[in-house]
Amino acid sequence: MAMCSTFYPRLSTHLNCKSFSLFPVKHRFFVSIKAFSSQTFAPKADDLPASIGFLGLGIMGNPMAQNLIKAGCDVTVWNRTKSKCEPLISLGAKYKSSPEEVAASCDVTFAMLADPESAADVACGKYGAAKGMGPGKGYVDVSTVDGETSKLICKHIRATGAHFLEAPVSGSKKPAEDGQLIFLTAGDSVLYEKAAPLLDIMGKSRFYLGEVGNGAAMKLVVNMVMGSMMASFAEGLVLSEKVGLDPSVLVEVISQGAISAPMYAVKGPSMVKSSYPTAFPLKHQQKDLRLALGLAESVSQPIPIAAATNELYKVAKSHGLSDQDFSAVIEALRVKLQQ
Ligand SMILES: NC(=O)C1=CN([C@@H]2O[C@H](COP(=O)(O)OP(=O)(O)OC[C@H]3O[C@@H](n4cnc5c(N)ncnc54)[C@H](OP(=O)(O)O)[C@@H]3O)[C@@H](O)[C@H]2O)C=CC1
Ligand SMILES: O=CC(=O)O
């Protein structure tokens, strides 16, 4: 298989789930290593799976599949709405008319679906990917789902003799376009090793977290924090407006202090202008909060901030903001102020 010159080798962190406290250290180590664009770490073309399937070509799936194609991979795509396959076909992708056919014709198949229901259906449904799987093949689910759904998909895939890896991503539309995602993987380590060169084309780092469910849990915890951060930021912007301050100045003040975050710097200016170009749909953020609440419930852990935050995103959904960017949650607070 041809390897594109833009292929960028990266070093992985490979830790088990008991090593959480080591992550920041390992991750910083990883970042410093990444600065060396050394061919030493580049996998040989022979190491790459020969054919790659990609199911689900939404905001995230499209650029991820594009990056694989641009890196020279042999990619076959499927999407429920067929028209979304066209741009990828014009870049050189093949097309099959069901997840089953994609899985049957590929060594490793990725799935990037909206939610637990669609992820389970595409993997385990009537013409689902599991029907086309078998020994020697691999299924990598990069959707954000709960651990139970991931385990269900894993069971169906493994029953065919194939391997399964859950690999939800941290990072939104732009990191997906730039190949800068963070993969939170768990499952069959043999597939982790096989898929690593592909993850490295689409992402900047990868964590191997052990048993299926740990990747989903890590992703839900991260997005629980992100959703609460965004809601708190939105409250700050609305309150600053209400007391006669310039919210743009608040964005600048926050950017210079200890609570600065790339997310505030990127989203703040457009939130001030009530503009919410969709990178991460609000409905998906609310889904992640709902799933995080379920995760917390399973271990009787109180998460009152996340619970209140979830209610705010539900209000935003009820105002028709589901498909806007999740920063549109601020509108739920503006509506309340007008009542
Ligand atoms: N956007 C982001 O910033 C990030 C998103 N994620 C997660 O990644 C996943 C995908 O997100 P994103 O790309 O933004 O979402 P989109 O809503 O843009 O895409 C969702 C994809 O799922 C497909 N789909 C939905 N329902 C079904 C179904 N019943 N059967 C088959 N296919 C279905 C859609 O197909 P169709 O085109 O036909 O509608 C589409 O391909 C989600 O789990 C999300 O939480 C993770 C990190 C960042
Ligand atoms: O899941 C969303 C993200 O930005 O990460």
C-alpha cells in the first residue's frame, strides 16, 4: 500500500487501567517525543492493514476517513445517508451498500456513529458489520457510547472470531480534520497494535486502557467535565451581560488567568455574538451527560454539577438547539432571563 508523505509517526502510551495517575506524566512525555518527526517510529507500509472500512460519515467520520484516504489507505465507506459518501468516493474511496458488506471486504472496519442505539444497530443489526466479520478481521468503534453498549458490540464481534477495540475520541471537528484526535482505546490488544498506525494518521495520541468499557468510561468522564465547563462559562457570559459588563472583556480576562482553556478561547467570541457553528452538536453533549449520569449511578457516585448541567442542556434541546454547537447551551440561560 502506498504511504503518503504526510504520514506522521507517533509514540503511543500503553497503560493499564490501574495507572490513571501516570497519564499526565506519560502524556507530556509523549508530546515531547512527538516533536521529533523521526522515521524511526514510522510503521512500514507492510504493517498497515491492507483494507480499511469506515461506517458513519458525519462531522467526525468524514474528516477521519478523509485523512486515511489522503495517507494512501485503501478505504471503503458506508453511511446511512448515501450522499455523504460522495466526497470520499471522489477522493478515491470505494463504496459498499451495507455495514455487512464493508466489514466483509475489509481487514479493519471503523465505526463513528451518533449514539448507543445507532452504534449497536450498525454493528449488530440485520445487515450489521458483525455479519461480515470473521477471524483475522477487526472492528474499531470510535463512537461515544456507554460501556454496556460497547460490551454488547464487543460480544457480537468476538462471536465471529474477529477482534474488537473501543476507541472513542477526544477532540472535535478541527482536530479531526487536522489528524489531532486523542484516542481512548480498550479491548483486544492485538487489534490495538494492528490499528495503531491508523490511529496515528487520525490522531495525535492514544491511550490503551485495558478492558472494554474503560475507554467509554474515560470518554464520558472527560465529556462530563467539558459539558459542565461550557455551562459554567455560559453562565458567566450571561451574568456579565446582565450586570452591564462587556462579555468580550470577560473572555479576554479568563484567557489570561489560571482558568483559561482553549475551548473558551475558541468558542467565547462566537458565543458573545450568539453564533454557534456546529462542531460538536448539542444533542451529543447532552447524550454524553446522560450516559455519564448512568455511569455515576452504576457506582453510586454523586455528580450534582453534571446532573444540573444535564438539565440545562435538556432545556436547550427543548428550544430546538439540538443540532447547533453545544456552546448554544447559553441560549437556555438567555431564554430564562427573558421569562
Ligand atoms: N462532533 C464532535 O466534536 C465529536 C463527536 N464525538 C462523538 O462522535 C460520534 C459522531 O459524532 P458526529 O460526527 O459529530 O455526529 P453526526 O451527527 O455529525 O454524525 C452521526 C453519524 O451517525 C449516523 N447515524 C445516526 N443515526 C443512525 C442510525 N440510526 N443508523 C445508522 N447511522 C446513523 C449518521 O448518519 P446520517 O448521515 O445518515 O445521519 C452520521 O453518519 C458521536 O458519538 C459523538 O458524541 C466525539 C468527539 C467529538
Ligand atoms: O466529544 C467531543 C469532544 O470535543 O471531544
